[in-house]
Amino acid sequence: MVFAVQFWGVRGSIACPSPRHVVYGGNTSCLEVVAGDHLIVLDAGTGIRDLGDSFNKRDVRHAHLLLTHVHWDHINGFPFFAPGYQTNRTFEIRAAHLAPLGGVREVLAGQMGQPTFPVPLETMRSKLIFEDFHAGDTFMLAPAVRVRTVSLNHPNGATGYRIEYGGKSLCYVTDTEHVVGKPDENVLALIDGADLVIYDSTYTDDEFEAKIGWGHSTWQEAVRLCRQARVKRLAIFHHDPSHEDPFMSEIEQQAREMWDGAIVAREGMRLEIA
């Protein structure tokens, strides 16, 4: 009955592999959720490369990949996902918002098309199962794993996920922009009473006004939403590349002072959902 999440990439916008991003990590969005015997990958940013190496070492044969959206920082690790090129693996890939563009398969294939990438999607020899859905749908990934979704406020659209297993719940809410003084009812409904919420905290409240329209939120808004929705724990996530380790340490201290249920996600961190 293990229910846990591990962070393989916590950064937003662009990977930043530098000495100034060592403590919290420089890879872009990718999480691994373990729900009993089932593995769920959330987003395919650059963190998925290391996750793929881990899958190979563990001989993982099957996993689900849920994409919030297909901006580059959330999919540009996919072509470097080594298990995808092996015939004895199966990956079920789902996304919303993409039907007007031909679906998730066409979008991922386009990313790997010439002249921007030399290896086409067809080179991936694993069994890839693509499924498009609509944000707002609820579906079962397995008899004991239920997924609820909502549409998020982000350019080109994005999807928030609530994964329920064994009477516990994890919510993944990125990328999304809030309206100052007006809590997002979609988000509140999704995260209500959740055990863990992972939320887009790209900016601080002080930075937010200059970034309105960019599609992101703040760690302070994350705390406000989680407290209102009676959430047990918050993981501050999708760190801005300009927020180097000393800045992130300050955010971590301020967040804990504001609410003791808040932590800052770090690359490599594993959290049990309990």
C-alpha cells in the first residue's frame, strides 16, 4: 500500500545546471508517483532522463505518464527517456487540451521532428499508448487508482491532477496563474482535504505584478489556498530559474514561518503520502 512521490525535476521554464542550483535542483518538471504496484510519471521535463535511468536499473516494464501541458519545460526530456526506446516496456501517455492539435501523439512527434531533433518518435520501440481526454474528466488508471482533473489558468491550457489511492490523495497543480484576492475555485475544489498538494510557486507575491499574464502563481498563494482547502501538506514547486539556492533557502524559511505545513520541493526528495 505504498503511496509516495519522488521529485526528479522541480525547476520551471528552463533547466539550469549550475553551481548556483545544486541544493534545490536545476532539472525541469518531472515527478514519479508510486501507488502500490502502479507507477505514474507527472510531466516529462529534463528530470525524466534521470528517471529513465532509474527505471532501467529497476527494470520497470510499465508506467503511466500524465502531462499537465506541452510547453517545452514539461516535455523536452521525453526524447531522452531511455526506456522509451526498449521493446519490452509499455508506457501509457495522457494529456488534455491537445485534441485540436491532433492529440498528444502528434505534439510529441512534432517536438522530435526535423529539423529541430534528429531522432523521430517512431524510433521509440517501446509500446506507447496515447490517450487524449478533456480537463475536468475523472478516470481510473487502475482499479485502485482514481484520477480527477481540472483545467488550469495557463497560456495554451494546462491540467491539474488529483491522484487518489488507498484513501489518500496527492494533487499536482502546475502551471497556473491566480487572480489577486480571488481564490481559484477550480483549484480549491480539486485540492479540498488533500494529503499533499504540489503547487506552481514560480514567483513571490512581490514579483507577481510584473509577471501577470505569464501563467504562474506564487508560494504565498499556494499557502493561502492550501489553508483554505484544509490541505495537510504543501510542496512549493516549479522554481523560477533566477531563484538560486540562497533565494530558495529564504523562501523555505519564510514559508515555514507562514505555515508549518509548507516545504520546498528539492530534486531527489521523496515524500510518503500518509
